[in-house]
Amino acid sequence: MKKRKVITAATGLFILMGIGVYLIWNPLFLEGMKSRYQLWQAGVQPFQSSPGAKGLRVGQCDVNNCQCVLLIHGLGDDPTTWRRILMRANEWLKPGTEVAYAVDLASVSDVKQPESLVSKQMARKLIDWVRTEVDCKKWLVVGNSFGGSVAAWAAIQWPEGIRRLMLVSSSGLKEISKSMPKDIDPRNWTGGDVQALKNFQKRAYFKPRELPEAVWQAAAARIAESPAGKILDANDRLGESLDTHLGALKIPTIVFWGKADGIIDPKFARQFGSAISGATIREVPECGHLPQKECPVPLMAAIRDLLGAGAF
């Protein structure tokens, strides 16, 4: 009996040591666990359609009286990029009548099929998912960076369902594609280029974050393994720009941009704004390329304004 207890204790110790080593070498795993716990506490739940999209969901509503928000992330990112606004959904969603979905773009694309990586096709896949799997007829779509391009294409292709649009530091214009700095282009990253990721952060944030080197390395490796480079290639080869299509948008639209965005120049906010009839431009000081992370309060206010902008 005593020998068995010793063996059991030793086994438990080895398991704990293994977990400890795993967390040391995978710091993003621990951060992810913390993030999921915080989201759960705030009432944010994962969703997954089969087949179809997956991501995060918050809010409840009556199917006959429901307005929905679709949040679309950018390249190298995932639905948790919206964590700070999802956790404060009570500040911009009306309980009982409004629901928000943060979708994972990886779930509506296939790296083995380059045409599925094109923003216009991703938008079509999202529309198909929404129309078949979600009991909601009226949508506000919010897209950040590459997700902005997907959001715009979705609004162009489904005007009867998408009633409001917000482009957050959006890509999609021909000139934007040509202006990407080479030092942050994921197609040039090899083996988890930590310096490239640090360069990206310096350009993306008004106040770049200080992170342990192990986190930098883990994050760079994750992005290097992501389909970001393949998505850019597919859109360059097979995609089309939004330049000649934005005039088709006739819905209330906010073009939201951080004035400190060093990834996509804020000058493009005015180009989007002038191309979309009736669009409002909101430029936020001391805010970079990822407002949902760096300046969520004005972003939440803008979403609330669109949700309440007259008859939906």
C-alpha cells in the first residue's frame, strides 16, 4: 500500500512537472486559458455550426425581434481580438434584442483551396452561414483590417440583410495592397520572425506593449504557421479590389480609424469615406491599427450609434 502511494505521488509530480514545462514553452496557451475564462465570466460563449462558422457569441434575443452584430477579425488574428468589447457587451448591446457574433475566418476558408481565401469568397461563405444557421434577418457587420474587406464585400453582396456597416482600419483598396511595408509582410517571415512581429507592433499600436521574449517567440511562431501569407497571395492573384464597388453601398456606414495607425495609413479613411455614399469618418487620436484592443470605448460608442441609427 505504501509503495503504491509513493508511485501515485511520483506520477502526479511528473504530470505537474510536465504541465509546468509545457506552459513555459507555450506561454500563449496559458494566456489563452485566462482569456477564455474571462470571456466565460462575462457571459461570452463559443459557438460552432456544423458545417459552418465558429467563434464567440454574446447576447440573447427573440428570433422575431433581433438585431445582430457580426465582428470580423484581420489576418493573423482570431475572434478573441474582440475580447475587450465582448466582455463589455452590456455597454453597447441591448439585452433581449441584440446579439453579437465574433467569427473565426479560418472556419470559412480552406488553405487547400486558394479561391476560398479571397475576401469576396469569404464574405459569400459568411452570408451562406448567416442565412442558413442564424435566426437573424438584420445585421450590422464590423470588420477590422482584412476583415474590413470581407465585411464590405458581404454588405455589397447581401444588401437586404446587412443594414449597417463599420470598416475599422480596413484593407481592400488597390493602393493599400501596394503600400504594405515589406518588413511586416507575413510572406517574408521565416521560422517565426520575432523582429518582424515587433516591427508590426510598433506600427500597429500607439503605445506598443512590453512582452516577455518567450511570448514574442510563441506569437511569431504561431503567425508564421498561420495562413496569413497564403491569404495575401490568393487575394493578390485571384481577388479584386473594392475601389469600383464601394459606390454600391447605400447603408449607414462608419469608417473608423486610429490616427496612430502605422499599418494602413489613416489617409485611406477619407478614400473609403468619399467612395461610400453618406459614410461617416471617425478618426480617433492615440489609437492604432487595432482599436478593439487599444481604444475599445470609442469603438463601442460607434457600434452603439450604428445600432441606434434610425429604422434598422
